[in-house]
Amino acid sequence: MLSILTDVWGNASSQHAVGQQAKGTLAAARATIARALGCKPAELIFASGATEANHLAVCGLHAAAPEGRHRGVFSAIEHAAHLKLARALAARSVAVDYIAVRPDVTLDLDSAAGLIGPDVAVVSLMAAHNETGVLMPVAEVRDLVHSAGARTALRDALERGLRCALPAVHVFSAQAPRLPGTSYLRFGELPAEVVLQRLELLGVAASSGSAGGSEPSHVLTAMGVPRDEARAAVRLSLSEITTAQDIEYVLAHLPPLLRPLLEEAAHPA
């Protein structure tokens, strides 16, 4: 920081040489942090400190919550700066509830389960308590949040709808813990390129599970998946901009395109 403050002091928005030097330094720092976090540089926002960053995250998620989700849930032992945000939200008529803790400062999961429901927009829970060092049950609370229909619910709705419309659909690793935005599946044994062509007609971008050409994915091969099934693998990816309307669109238009092909494959002439 000393070298930056001494030598790269220009305004990164300015066009002069010192400003452009600062812009380049900032871009390099953003790229380095993005690589470490596994995100895009454009998704990073530099804040003045932890309080601003935490507030930005909670307020951003609350503002982006779908209709019907408005309540905020905080643990009762969040950092004092974060509890100030909770009180500020309550003062703006946002419903706010607090998850109780036990005498040893561990989170009361029964309290959490009673508070986390389908009207919740955001749940705030620190990973470790800053005063006592007690670890918080983030994974368990995450599961409660997901069961209440939080993000990625979209992936589950997509998979559930496709399996209902097309019984031949198989989801790989369906019972394993997965990223909320990734659905890896096959439509019977229809070659992936056939499915991808239909998706392209619908304006939907997707990827094949294969490494290229006719070779199946080495991952599926290692899983013991038969060659024809592995060559049928398609990966659908969801992101923060995916909406329920996007899922409904795919469910309304993709099954009618694939159903005749699946029926023909099941009952060849």
C-alpha cells in the first residue's frame, strides 16, 4: 500500500498518464482477487472496509429478492455493525427477526428453522463469532434456507419439470451436494449435439458434457457411465440473472421438441 500511495496516487478515472497508471494498477488488483475468489473481475466491488462490504451484500440481496420475499433474518450475535444494519432495516419497515443462541453461544438451529421460511429475502450469519471464536453452523443454516426455496431452487424446478415432462431424463449426481447453478443431465440416450441444437433453436446456450467430438466425458467414464449415456450428457448452467420465467420458458418449449425424438428412439421403425 505504501508504494501505491506514494507512486500511484492518480485518479483512476482520469485520462492523464498518472490516472491511467492508477487504472491499470486497479485492474491488475481486481484480476488477481477475481482469480483467487473464482469470479469475474467485473463482479468485484471494492469497499472502504468490512462494514460497508457486509451492508452492501445484505442490502443488495434484499433489494434483488423476488416478490413475496421481504423479511430479513440475522443471528442475535452478529457483529455490532451488522446489527445496526438490522435495526436500520427495521426502521424502514422491513420485517427483521433474530436467530437465538444457546448459553455457549452456539446457534439454536430450532430457532433458525422456525424463522426461515418462504417469505425470507436474506439470512445473515457470520462464519465464526468475532468475540468467542465459536464456529457457526453455516452449512446447516444454508440447508434450511435452500429448503425454504432460496436461489438455485430454480435448478431444482428445472430438473423436476424436465423429469416430469420427459421421464427419460436422468440427472447425474442428483443426490450429491452440488453447486446451485449446475445441472448435468441426459435426455435418454439422445446425443448431446441433438439436444444442443434444439436448445439453440430456443435461444438457450448450453454445453455438452463431452470433451469434444465423439469422445464422452472422462468424468462420466470414471463414474462408470456407459458410453452412449455419457455421450448424451448436457450441462445447463444457471446464474444470478436466471429467472423463474427463464425456467418456465425452457419447460414449455424444450419437451415438445425432444419428445418425438425420444419416442422414436424408444420405438424404432
